[in-house]
Amino acid sequence: MHWDLSSVFKKLPTNRLLFNGSATITLGGRVSYMNTDAPTHQHPDSGGTEVMAEFLNTETQVVHKHHVGNVYSSYAEMMDVRAGFLWRIGQ
């Protein structure tokens, strides 16, 4: 959307100073992401799937499983709103 500000500022030539505004909404598919900072004592019904990894103790050669994070899933959504002024030179 462009709005010519010469209607507000009468001394400006036409199409010299414009107000520009736009809005965009993006809706995408399902995205899975892993959160490694989530607390391990989190309630099991919180929607995250726990990820465990095997680690080898190099001194004892014993394999241990440890919690490394939770995988969550949600829809990708983004809203972008922009506003600005456009000054045309050389007219």
C-alpha cells in the first residue's frame, strides 16, 4: 500500500514522499524442533517426546543413556508487518 503524502503536505510535489505499509501472513506445515534447555522433570503430558542418547564411558567401557532434550512439534506461522516512508529523488 502506498499513500502519497502530498495530500497532507501541500508544498510537496506529487509522488515525492510516500508512506508505504504492508502485512504478510505465512502459514506453513508442521515443524519439529528439539529443545535441549527444557527441564528433565517436565510433566510427561507436555507434548514433547523425550530424546535419549547413549554415551560411552571411555574408562569403564560402560554405555549409559542420558536425556539430551525434548522434541516438540507445531505449525509454522509468521506475521510480518512493515511501515516506512519512501522519498523519491530526481523528479
